[in-house]
Amino acid sequence: MSPFIYSPTMAQLCRLLGQEEATCRQLLETVHTERVAIRTLAIAEFHAINCCRLSILESLQALADERQSLVQALGANYGLQSATTSIHALIDHVHGPASEELRVAYHSYMTTAKIVRDEIKQNVVLIEGIRGVVDQALSTGTPVAPGRDLYTADGHSFVAGPVNVLIHQQG
């Protein structure tokens, strides 16, 4: 009775890339949900969105780890050095339909991943814009400075007043 020896295939790697792409699409959905929450300032929704995103990111990490193991195993089957084995090395080394299928699956996955990255950048821009508006709104009013030894522009003593009109006596 001979023991079963696991022999990974390019088709398995393509299926795994398809799973990663599907998971990226789920992440894209949460990014769009987050954008709606940002635009409507629905702060209460952010916790649930972040929990969902964390779960998806953990799934992506697990898939990436599995992919790396599969790439290493395939590289060993094709005689590639394990330290430098990558999907690109497999695509370049293997020729024929298997290589083309891998190239298409990898390109599709990377396109989706880049879309997710760009959409996240748009959310960051929205958040920074809102933060800028809030910061500006908070600093627009004339604050009142309490204290002693304050003087108005015409030199009269004042206990509290607008900061931009007061001169503080030193000494």
C-alpha cells in the first residue's frame, strides 16, 4: 500500500486566485458601504463595517498564506528555487494552457485588488475632507480667553475677551 502523495496543480492555484478575487469583491462591498456611512455621517455603522472588514481581511490573509504554500509546492514540482518562487516565476517557467490560465486568473485578481485599493483611497480622501471641514468649523469662531493682565487693542484692562483683540501683559 503506497502512501498518497499530494501533488498540487495549476488548476488548484487558479481556483485559489478566484477565491481571493471573490473575497476582494466582498471587501469592495464593505468599502462602498463605508463610503455611504461617511457621506451620511452614520458613525454608529462604522463598528459593524470595521468588524466585517476585519473578518474579510483575515480571510484574505489565510488565502494568501495558502496561495504562497501552493506556489512553493508548485515551484518545487517544476524545479524552481524555493527562495525565489513566485506566481510570476511560475507564469514565466510554465508554458502552455496552464500558464495562460494562471496568467488570466492572476491578472483578474490583481485588477480587483487594485480597484479595492483605489476605492479605499477615495474613502480616505472623503474622511480627510470631512475632518478638514470640522477643524475649520471649530476654529472659525472667536474664542474667549479668560485670564488676568489682558488688555484690549485700545489699552484698557480686560478680564476676558476675544483672543485676536487682546494683548497679554508680560512681567
